[in-house]
Amino acid sequence: MAEIKYEITEELGVLSESSRGWTKEINLVSWNDREPKIDIREWSPEHERMGKGVTLSREEAKLMRDILNKIDL
């Protein structure tokens, strides 16, 4: 399996932390030297391991924001 290269270019915020110390975060991440995208996933304490997540372009993130703003949370 090919190695996936990533760089967290900006840490935007932590949504939660699990009992084992992993944090669910929103970050800007560059995958395989591409343009950074908004990324939501769980990370181990030192960011050396990660869980499955969702990566959004800026346009997708704007649409998500608009949808969430319509919901009565």
C-alpha cells in the first residue's frame, strides 16, 4: 500500500476528546502535497495516527455551514 503523505497546515479547533486521549479535530490538511482542505477526523495525541474522516473543499465547507445555520441546534 502506498504511503499517504500529510501535513496539518493549520489547527482550527478541537471538537472532543476520547477517554484514550484521541481528539476529534477540524484542521486544514494538505494530502500528498496538494492544496490544503478542511478536514474533520480523530487524531492520536501526537498526530502520528489518525482515524477515518471527512475532507471538504472550501466550497463544500461553505455549503455545510449554510445547511447547519438553517438547523435549530
